[in-house]
Amino acid sequence: MKAVVMKEPGNPGVLHIGESETPEIKSGEVLIRVKATALNRADLLQRKGMYPPPKGASDILGLEAAGEVAEVGPNVTRLKKGDRVCALLPGGGYAEFAAIPAEMAMIIPENLSYEEAAGIPEVFLTAYSNLFILGRLKAGDDVLVHAGASGVGTAAIQLIREAGARVIVTAGSDEKIERCLELGAAAGWNYNNGPFREWVKEQTEGRGVDIILDFVGAPYFQDNLRSLAVDGRLIIVGTMGGIHVDNLNLGFILRSRLQIIGTALRSRSPETKIEFTKSFVDFAMERFKDGRLKPIIDSVFDWKDAAKAHEYMESNANIGKIILKVTDSE
């Protein structure tokens, strides 16, 4: 099959269309003919040689895909050839074919294109599992989402809104904040205007937020702790800004009964991912069908232009997902 491959780690220019082995499916799996995939920050790190795939996973980039079922393995009864599905992947999305456990496949609603569906699995499942399962999100909670205009951020805003909770965000431009407000955020802070801690206190009348979803890491850590309410949960999804924290006050964490939760979706077991997927489908799929939830697509690139797509993501200009459309590579 054709796939986006690289001979060695490096800058976006190392990415090109090449040949790779078509995955072989096992019992309980299906083979997807990929129509679209999407970029994630993990792809950029893996391309640079900084984030190897889990043991046994494809070394091809791509943590999600949308397409049609091309082949059904033994002991699969829920799906048939031709079904339109999207799914989370441990790797291998930038390719013509991908193999997945059938129980991880989500049926694409008729109102969504393959490109739109490719923007669902990674960001919505990341947001859902962290907010609802790890963060115990409930109606009435106050939630702070950093990088609100990112793929996970735009998914999180919608999920928090649908749960009956209140969400405030940080983002890097007034345009991005405005888009977050349109999706349901109650307020936004442009981080270029300085620290967010006092703003959060103002937005919550001094109480702080119940949950923080953070992608930045060390530079935000101290202000994140001071922005939490008693019994608050800080969920660390990424560390784009750094990993080392100085002068950590454990006493403050104890007095406020704070919880610091580190999480990574890619490395979880297939069984856990299936469990998360089923729970997410129960909550979200009808909402995708009637438009209450929607994948936010910034741009669509032909997969031959994967290098340009990576350059664009590295510019931090996108609002929502960057999609790769898998086309005839001849």
C-alpha cells in the first residue's frame, strides 16, 4: 500500500509518499480503507524522533482515521464491508489501509463527511476520557481549558457545554478566543496579555475552577494550582512548554485537597480504549447526528502535502483540526 513515510526523523521535509506493507487483520479486527486522517501534536513529536509508537504499533504516523471497511476478520459480526467508520489508532493513519479492533470502530453519521469524521476520534476521545472519566465532570462544574482553539480544546468546550458545566479558556489570539466563545465558552483570556490566575479568580468569584485541562505543562503549573477550587483536579494532557517544575509547595496541594492527574491516551491498552470508545459513543453520537456536537475543521490538505500540513501545525495558526485527505497517490 501507499503511505506517508520517512527514512529518518527530521523536519517536515522528511515526509513523503512511499510504500509500506498492508496490515494483516486478526480475529476480531477490520481493515479500513482510509479516506482521511488528521494531524496531532504527537505526530510532530514522532516525526522528530521524540515520541516512538507503542510496542507493536505501526511506525507510520497517524492516531486516527476515517474510511470504509474493506475487509472483516473472523468473529466480527457488528460491521460489514462498505461501512463508514472512524477510529482511534495507536499509529498508522497516514496510509491507504489501517487495521483496528472492530469494537473500536465508530459508525460515521450520515451527515458527516470522511474529512469531518477524521477530526473526531483523537481529540474527542482525549477530551471525553479526561473530563468525564478522570476528571469526573458533572453539571455545574467550572472548567478551565488551556489552548481552547486547539483540536482537543474545541472538542472539550463542546463536551463541557453539553454536560451542563461552565467552561472558560485561554488561547493565543482574540480571534481564537472569539471562536471558543461561539462554541460555548463563557469567557476567554489571551495568554499574551500575561498570567491567567487573577482572571480565573475573577471569573469564578474567587472560588477557582473544579477542573483544568492543560497542554502546556511546567510554565503553567503554579498558576494552575492557584486557579483550582478546593478538591480541584489538574489534568495534564501535554507538556508543550516544559516538564520541570521548581519550588513546588506540597502543603498547598494538601490543604486544598488538589489532585494532579497525568494522562496519555495512546499508550492505553486496546481494552481500555474500547471501553472509552463505547462510553463516548453512548454520550456523543446522537449529538453529532443532530448537530449539537461537531468536529471543528481548520483545513484539509492532500496527503501528498503532509509536510506542508506539519509546517502549518507548527505555526500554531490553526483553529480546530488539520485533516489529510487520502487520495490516489499515483
